Amino acid sequence: MARRVRKIVRIDEEKCNGCGLCVPSCEEGAIQIIDGKARLVEDRLCDGLGNCLGECPQDAITIEEREAEEFDAEGVAEYLGALESTAAGSACGGGCPGATALSLGREENAAPSAGAQPSQLCNWPVQLTLVPPHAPWLDGADLLISADCVPYALGGFHGELLAGKKVITACPKLDEVRPYLAKLVEVFQSNDIRRVTVARMEVPCCAGLVALVRQALEASGRSTHFEELVIGIEGRQLVGVGA
């Protein structure tokens, strides 16, 4: 494709916090959240009009003039069609702000205060389908992998289990497990996970989450401290097994 000097979007990655507000404003889909940052997918997809500028709270997006591929309207149509097909088979498409990897700024070792229980959530997203394997908060993490029902059964979930940990949630019974295995293998291979705690419910089907994590650790070739916690339906910890 021909190249010429023209106006095109520039994203300052140091200023970008990955909030994703610019993604919906780009009608061509030229901006997506990749590895926790807004990035221009391809020069040919950007028309250079700058509709995304006003959506950036960090002032990370500007318009510059440089040599780039010509804007490709037909290519945009094909690309948007591909994005729609991908989103149709997913709970949330690749550029969804709800899937943006975020560290929430809470101190990992902060003790819960008296009175109302504060949230101990330190990362986003939490659902395994949405978690980017290279999310910056994964590297060096003390990782809690929790079955979806555990926070509802265990009243002290935030103070007893979540404080000081990053969390990923999944359901081994209702979710498709095969993509989860591949995702977890990539998570373990790409990051130095210090410790893995799997919290599951006492019901038999929930044991599949423990098997899944163990299999992913083995396939990744990583050796890390592993602990299993079993939570009763009535809301107390029944078993804690370290390995």
C-alpha cells in the first residue's frame, strides 16, 4: 500500500493508563487495548481525524504528521467485520474497557481496618476469560485462583483470603475448561508467580479447578508454592492443603 506524509494518531504509552475510553470513540477500531495500553493497531485503519482525542483523560493521544500508509476504508470494513465476529463468540471483545488490565493502587499487605470491611481487590479484570496473560499485575504476584461461588459463601473473603493477593476467578463446571488451561499455562510461563492459592467450594464439581491449575503448572514447567483451600457451603474453611 502507498505511503505518504499525513495526519495520524500518536499515543504516548508513558501517559496512557489503559482506561480504554478512547476505544469506543474510534469508529474504525484502529485503537485497541493491548497489554494494558492503548495502541494503534495499524496505520491504514486510522483516518487521522482525531475523534478519540477528547476521550483521553491522560492527554496521551495527539495527532502528528508523519509518513504512513494511506487510510484504507475497505480494509476498515473488513477489520470491523472480523472484530464483530470475534466479539460474538466472547463475553467481551478485545477493546472493551471492562477488560482493561488495571492495578487498583491498594497496598498488597494492608491489613483490613475495624468496622466496615474494605475491599482488598488489587487488580482488574478478575474473570479468567478476560485476564490478559501479560497483565503487569501478574508478575511477582501472590495469586489467588478462586471458584466463582467462594466469595458468596465465605463472609470474610476479602480479609481472610484476598488481602495481599491478586485474584482470578473461574467456574470449572459452567465454563469451557480447555481455553482456561491454555490461558493458565501462558500466565504461568509469562510471569514469575510467587505463590498460587486455589480456593474452591466443597461440592465435587469444584475440584476440577484444582486439577486444572495443577495441570497448567505442570505444563508450564514452573515450580511454585501451591495451596488448596476448600470452603463449605455454610461459609467456613473446611480444608487447607499445602504442597
